Amino acid sequence: MTTRRSTIVVVEDDSAMRRAIQRLLRAAGWRACAFGSAESFVDADSRDVACLVVDIRLPGLSGPEMVDLLQQRRALPPLVFITAHLDAAPRVAHEVLLKPFSGTELLEAVGRAIARAG
């Protein structure tokens, strides 16, 4: 069972978007941890992750490439991809949100992703 003590990880290269998502998740009662690149998240300790919120188009390692790498190493937590380019959305995501999205839409997508995976 996932509790609000678990962490939602945000991987987003746009610093303003990253901070806004992190603040929203924390205001909703989640622990939130944010990374500016896929590489920085892959190298971090990522235990106790309830859900990943990942931008598809990241500089360097893309969101889908990061997910492929993670799947080779361990089970993938629930995943919400965010993008301004819906044509690039991979099928592995539990949810895909098109930018711009509302805070409510993001929180609902995270909740659905966690529920589907649970």
C-alpha cells in the first residue's frame, strides 16, 4: 500500500516547472523530490518512490530512455509522463499529461497512476 509518506519524483529540465510541480505535490501532502535531468535521477538513491513524473523531452537522456534504463535495473514505479509534444508519448506510462496542465490534473493523474499500479 502506498502512503503519502512515499516520495513522488519529478524529472523536469525547466526549473520553474520543476519547482511548481514540487510545491504542488508537497502542498497535497506528498514528499516530493525533483531532478533537472534524467542522468541526475538515475544516479540518485531512488528507493521508496510512489510515482515518477517525467518530462518526455529532456536534454541528454530523454524521459523514455531513462525509463528504459530503469526497467533494466529494477521494477518501474507508476509513471506519469508530461510533455508539450503528445506525439512522442510512449505506451509504458500510466498517464500522459499535455502541457500546460492544471495542478488538479496533475494530482489526479498521479493518483490514477498509483491506483493502477497498486
